[in-house]
Amino acid sequence: MIWVPLLLSAAHLISFSIWTIWMSFTPSTLVPVTGWVGLRNYNSVLASRNWQIAFDNLLLFGIAFVLLSLITGLVLAILLDQRIRGENVLRTIFLYPLAVSFVVTGTVWSWLLNPGIGIEKLAHDLGWISFHFDWLVNRDMAIWTIVIAAIWQSSGFGMALFLAGLRSVDANIIKAAQIDGAGPIRTYWRVILPTLWPITITVVVVQLQFAISAFDLVRALTNGGPGIATQLPALVVYDLMFQRGQLGRGAAAAVLMLLILLAVLLPYAAWRYVQRRQATHA
């Protein structure tokens, strides 16, 4: 009977997606109305400074967050794969941030990075008066505070998948490489890491999905500020729909977000389909 909740979930998702797409072509403001305005809402959103800044931030945040969290997760997995003492404790510590909500993560990091109460104040109290770390209130650097918090939150996810992949590599392949004289670095680079390619793709797609739909972390950490310096598309949708009462434009921004998400997920789905076909005919 598992198909019943699946069917209900699919119907809920599809019906609200269709409703949002329909709203994006109407002149709706505070309440939904009928009517047809064509692409006017889309043109208005794409021409707005909020959306342009949000899209630029999404590119920067998405690339930096996915790349750095991928590298961090892989390095942590390789270190844990050395069968060190206390592995279970370290693995729990690295995975712990995943149990914390993005709102809590954003709030705690906003305290730490606040120059008045966080790291900068602690350094000043310890006598390091010349120390400055004001990224949270710096328009040019504030987006990097979101990158830092997101990496802290999500690196454990990549670490867990990479560690599972490392532990599943055939030991005979590693022994053969060692017999051929390959050192540890060359063994990882030439033998082990290429086998993790499917896991790497999965981690990248999941992290990109988070980057595109990021809302609560940004809302709690910077609230899009200073000014609109750290706006992301999800905050633009929230602003248009629930603060400015522009339902049609907010729906258009939501549809644009959906298109960005599909640009990531559809190639991944096609790649998984090809992989399964090749495995079936192998």
C-alpha cells in the first residue's frame, strides 16, 4: 500500500506546481485573480535588481559551497579511512551538524560572526585589539559567511558517502597497486578516487539542490543583508509573495527557481538512466 502515500504526494506536488505556474501568468497581487499578463511578471522579475543580485549570489554560493564541501567531506573521509583510534567519536562529531536545523545553524553562526558579540569581541577581550573579522556586516564578504556555515552543516553528508565508498573499494585492487610500487598518494589519486566518481556526482547534485533552494540558513544568518547583498532566489520569492504582496511576480520567481533546479536534476536523472541501462546490458 505504499503507492497510496506516494500517489498523494505526487498529486500534491504536481497540483501546486501547476497552480504556481498559472499564477505566474496572472496579475495576482494580495489574492489570486484570473487574467492573463503573458510574460510580464517574468520580465519584471528578471529586470529587478533583487533577482540579478540573487542570481549572482547563487552562482557564487553554489560553486563555492559545493566545491569546498565536496573537498572537505572527501578529506575527512580519507583521514577516517586510515583506521585511526577514536574513529567512531570523530565520525559522530563530523555528522552532528546534520542533526541541527539550518535555522539553529544560521542563528549560532550569526552570533559567532557578529563583531559585537562573537569572535572579534573575544579576540579584543584577550588583548588582540587590531583583530578584525567583520564579514557579517561587510557587503563584499557577507556571502562567504553563508558559505562557511553551509560547509559546516553539510560536509558530514559528503564525508559519510565518501567513507562508505572508500570502505567498499576492492582490497585486491589496492594490493595490486601497492605491489606495482604505487605510494599512498598515487594509490588514492590513480586507483581509489576514480571509483568514487558516482558518489561524487551524487554529492554534487544533492548539495546543488540545497544551494538552489537555500532559505532558512540565509534568513537566520544574514536575512539577505547587509542591504540585499546576500539575497538568494528563495528570499526573493518570499519577499515578493509575503512581504510585498505581489503574488504573480513571486510565482514567476518560484518558477524560475524550479527551472534552475530542473537544469541540475534532469541531466542527473538522464545520467542515472544511462548508468542503469549500461549495467543491465553489461
